[in-house]
Amino acid sequence: MLFAGLGLPAGSFAQIKTPDDADAEAIWDKVRTSLFDKRPIAAAEGVIALDAPTRAEDAAVVPVAIRTLVPQSEKRYIDAVYLVIDNNPSPIAGVFHFTPRSGRADIETRVRINDYGYVRAIAELNDGSLYMGRQWVKASGGCSAPASKDAAEAAKTLGRMKFLHQDQASGPELVQLMISHPNNSGLAMDQYTRQYAPAHYVRRINVSYAGQRVMDADLDISISENPNFRFYVMPAAGGGLLKAEVEDSHDRRFEAQQRLQ
């Protein structure tokens, strides 16, 4: 796991109720030190915006959208976006790396949330500066929620991937990558065997377009079952091959590709 060994509590429904609870910032301080040491983090305004529900309908499938306000140019661009869920057993849900070929360093996905607390998005620019947005989300039990399919059924489609592509009138083009994978957290009981399904999740994604790196992601157990990501790529003259290489925590590798015009 990206953040194993911190010793952070998985939490219970009653642990953290309101944003002014001192424990909320105490947990974040540990995560922040691990990621950024003592580097200053500025407010998100003008750089990054986080969109998440204040109350989740389903704690195992919480939509999160990170939108950036800095155009990706060769001189100035967002190099990485960190998605942190304070009260999850492994708080660093994902680290997304971008390049100027991304056009926009936006990312949308679905996450598990284990307890009431902050979801945070931190943008790191290529000059090393940091900016953070956050949203208090009321949700609990997402990391221990049972899978929607039994293990045998999920294994039949393990690693299947699909791209969806949306042409834009101009500028970066929107792409969606869907991955069939149980993304077991290791904390959910199998409803058939009554045993805890071992952790098995997508941990790495590399995306390229027309032979150039676009987006890489290091992921953890907080990403929901059947991971789904929306991001941007800059169009290439004459089109090119959009390619995703995926690796999971069992060292299985999967690949998908689609030609864009």
C-alpha cells in the first residue's frame, strides 16, 4: 500500500463528526509530513478545485473530480496531483503524474471512504510549489463494504479495459478509462466464504498517446471496485495510438489501446 505502516486508525462511524475536530488535522499532519515534509502548501484558489459530495450516497463508490486551472504548457504545468482521504486505513488514495501532453491535469474517479473526514487534492507544479483544496465528506464503511460480485465471477473479466473518447471543439480531449477489477481492499468480508478477501487492487497505470507519456498513476486500496478514470490528452496531428498499461498488486499486467483520429 502507498501509505502502509503509518499506524493510522481505520476509524468508526463515531470517531470524527465535524471539521473542527482536532483529530482531523492531527491525522493530516502525519500524512502531510510523509508526503511533503515541511514544504509550504498554499490555498487552492486559481490552481486546483476539488468536487466531492458533502454526504455520499454510497461510501464504497464516492465520485471525486479534481479540476485544475493551470494550462499545461512546457514552461509551467501541474506535475502531480495527490488525492488524500484522511480517515481511510491507507490515506493516500492516488498520486497522478501529468505532462504538458495532458493539456489539463484534471482527474475524475470513484473512491471508498471509511469515515467522516476530509478528502484533499494537492497540486504540485513543476517548480515545486504546492496548492491544496479540500472537502469534508460524510461517509463511513466504504473500505469494508462487500464486493458487488463474488470472486469467481469477478475473475472472469479481470483486467478487461475500455476507452471512451469525447472529441472537443478545440483544446484537450476528454478520455475515460474503465478497468474491470475487484480492487479488493483486504478489509471486506466475502459474503459467500465468510472470509476476508485478500487485498488485490490496481496499483499502477501508465497512459501514453501518439508515443508520448500523458498520465501515470500510483494507486491504493481507496479506489473503488472496477476503477474508472476520466482525464485529458492533447490531440495529435493525424491522430495516434492511445495506450494504457496497468499493473495490479498481484503483479498482473494488462494493456488496452485505441486509435484516435
